[in-house]
Amino acid sequence: MSVKDALREQRIETPSWAYGNSGTRFKVFAQQGVPRTPYEKIDDAAVVHRLTGVAPTVALHIPWDRVDDYGKLASYARDRGVALGAINSNVFQDDDYKLGSVCHPDATVRRKAVGHLLECVDIMDQTGSRDLKLWFADGLNYPGQDNIRARQDRLAEALRETYDRLGSDQRMLLEYKLFEPAFYATDVPDWGTAFAHCLQLGDRAQVVIDTGHHAPGTNIEFIVSFLLRAGKLGAFDFNSRFYADDDLMAGAADPFQLFRIMHEIVLADALKPAAGIAFMLDQCHNLEPKIPAIIRSVLNVQEATAKALLVDHGALDAAQRAGDVLEANAALMDAYNTDVRPLLRELREDMGLDPDPMAAYRRSGYAEQIVRERVGGEAAGWGA
């Protein structure tokens, strides 16, 4: 398959919550024209796909995207040229979850949390979504606060009940995070913990790699390679970090890391949609305009992928077999240092798209349109 053909097949899922207002723990900076309903989030996601050609699905977050009729929402998305993607659960915002959700010492709270996870599967049945994405804020701030081993037992029990509810064509994607909001011990802190639970559950439980959820210096491409080899890599949440879970635009902080990750994907022939890996964005655009920031992230992932596809694997393999360290490294660096923007512009023209999606968005007048039209109501987002 040619580089262009591979790029044409690429699929990047955008997150509904990235179109709404967001901020830091101290302040949410409201913007004009942000969506007020899940339907308006879909409108914005459709614009991103129309301009980039590779973002055909939008993930939902429940209850942020709760509606009365999910079949109607799915139909609305289809009419606008996109589809509903992963369903993300939320068991971290209610007061009841102060000491955890599925790992909480109180069985009543655990039951509430599991009930929400099962509700999300019900929603998947209505939307046709394949993936249930789980992230838990559960953890401890102090030694002795709770029994660490017992919390793992509670987690395993909740995951098993939810997994058993999935349909035959549905998957569970388990995300991990090193810290925050728990600071002493997080209940799913790393890929090993997520991997172990997924192994116990079965083939349709897989790991999500959020690129911002690791300790400084972590070799994320090693994790990618390991999980690919084990058949347990289900999805990515792409974003960038300088310090912790910064949720900046993908490729903004370390584009070379994004290239290295995509190189492992290409090596494993796991880029094509049939491989089953969901390439999703998970970002909070606190200062920058929402839609252009998402477009920029999609373009950054495209560029990293194009460079990964240009690696001379014959030369790389020969250098590795010969133990030629410098030539092996050069094979990667030659691809990474290639300017792929002309190739991507040409690809978009071949696809009938504007070669410059950012400029096309500015010219479209959509930004001005949504500012005019989205007046009144409550803007989507979260408060701080």
C-alpha cells in the first residue's frame, strides 16, 4: 500500500468535550460560539471532518452528552457525515465519588458507579458505538486511608460485571493515569495495572494509552510495542504534556515522540482501521479556539504518521542486523526530518479537500456564524 493510500485510510476520533469550554482547576475561560448541546458538538465535529477528511467519528462523554434519544443523536450525526464513536463514562464528578467510585469502601457508592457503567453500555446499544472507555479517578491521598489490595478486588469485580454486559461486537477500553486527583496511590496508575485487569477479563478488554498520563521520561513507544505484541492495545488518547496531564494539542510539546509512537504502529501494520486501534484525541483547549485547535491536532497526527510511513524499513532492518547504531538511527531521523506538508497538501487535493484545512476554516465563516447563532442557553463545559 502506498503512503498516500495509508494516509487516506487513517481515522482520528475527536472528543465532544474538546468543543466545549474548559480550563484549569482555578478558572474556566468561556468562549463565544461554543456548543450548548450534544447536537451542536456534532455540528462542529462534522466541520473538522469535512475539512480534514480523516475525522469521521466523535466520542461522547456521559452525562455531559446525555440526551433523551440516542438513536436520534446517532441519526443526526450520520446526516452530517460523521458517526458516534466511543462512549466515555464519568464516575468522578459526583459528591458521592469523593473517596472513589468502583473502588469506594461503601458498597452503595460502588453500586451507583457500576450502574452508570452499565448505563453507558445501554447507550452504546442505541448509538451503535463499539467502544466503552473507562477512566477512574479512584485512589488515595494518604497511607492508611484504605486497603489497597481490597480496592483492586472491588475494581476487578466492577470491571467483570461491566465486561459481561458488553455485546459480542463491543469492547472495553481501560485507561490509566499516574496521578491526579489521587496523589498517594491511584487505583489504575499505569499500563501494567490496566494490562493485568484486561488479561483477566478477556479478549474484548484492551488498554488505552493517554500520552499525557506517564511519569517524565517514560518510553511510551515501548508500551505501544509491548501492548501491540500482546494484542492488548485498544486505543490512544492523543495530547501533549510538558509537566503532567496538560492535555495540550497533540504533537505540540514533543512531535518526535508522536512520530516514534506512530513508527511502532506502522511497523506492526496497525494503522489501518481493520487493525481495530482507535486513534482518539483527548484535549482541553483552555486558551485557543476550539475547532482550529482540534484541526491542528488532527494535522499534527497526520504529519507524524506520514513521516512514520516514510521510514526506509529495508535500510533500518539492515542496519539493525549489522549492529550499525548510527545508520539505524539515521533511518529514523531521515524520515522524521522530511517535510511531509507538500505530500499532505497533495493528498487532500486528491481527496477533493482544500489543501490547507486551517486556512479553509478561517475562510469558511463558520467561526463567525456560531458566535452569531449560539446566543442564550448554557454553553457546554465544566465549571471550576
